[in-house]
Amino acid sequence: MSSKPAVGGFTTFKAEGHGFDFSRASISERVRGRVERGVLVAVMPRRNASLLLESVRKALPVPHMAYWIEPVIEVGRLVEGSESQSGPSGAAP
């Protein structure tokens, strides 16, 4: 699936959800009290985030998919000679 706007870089990891809808949880998830989830983290300008969310809503209307948007104060790399960029407007890969 390609997204518009394109997401330049992102991080994914496995997580466990607690406390929301368990109607589609497996038996082992119900016993453990948490469901397996995947998390995607991407830093981008706020407008791009809104466009991306709308695109995902249309392409993948999954009822249990959740999201949140947080401000990013600074993005950079801890490598000598690299430039740190402040804020999501200049989001670094």
C-alpha cells in the first residue's frame, strides 16, 4: 500500500494492548488480558499526519485501529557532523 502523503521513514514494533475491545481477541489473549498489536511511529508535519490518517481511514476501515498525535520538539541524529533539525516541519528520516 502506498500512502499519500508518502511517509519518508518510520519505525514499527510489536506491542500489547490493554483495556479496549476484546471481542476479537484470541483465547490466549483473553487469558493474558492483553491483545497483540503493532505500532507504527512516524515524524511528519501535522498536515501530513491528517492527510495520512484520512487515507488510511478510507483504505483500511479497521474498527480497532487506534492512533494518537503528539508534538515533536526536536528531531535529529546523535552522529558527529550531522545536523539536528528542530520540530516536525523539518522532519528528519
